[in-house]
Amino acid sequence: MKHTPQFLSRLEDIFAESDYMLRYEKGNFKAGWCLLKSTKVVVVNKYFPTEGKINCLVDILRAIPLNTETLGEKSQKLYQEITKPQPA
């Protein structure tokens, strides 16, 4: 995966097309992100560099179930790429 602002934007698009709301806020989250499951809000530390934000968003996408039917074609492909099992 590339750690570029364009790739970050593509990850943000997945959240925009899903039921989850993505917010960048200041906070001292130990993992760099916080997931409020009951309200489907994802909060990422806004002071993280681009690479940190990307890593957080990828971790979150692997941890939460998304309805892929709401995603566009490009977002579906990227989501499947991110969530496919990693070889051991």
C-alpha cells in the first residue's frame, strides 16, 4: 500500500460511502483511533501524519463489518484488497 494523500483520500471515500462517519479530532487515543460502535462514528487523531492516518483507517476497516453494497466499484475493490486474509 502506498502512503500518499491520494491513497488516504480513497480510504476516506470508503467511509463516506458506508454507514460509518469518519472524523478527525484531537485526542490521546492509545491506538490513534476510537470507534463508537453504537453510533457508527470513527474518530482518528487529527495530529497523526498521513502514514499514521492510513494505518489507522486500514486497521479499522479490517475490524469493522461494512455493507459493501453501498460502496462504489473502486471502493469495493480497495476494501476487498484491504480485508483479504494476509498470508502467514
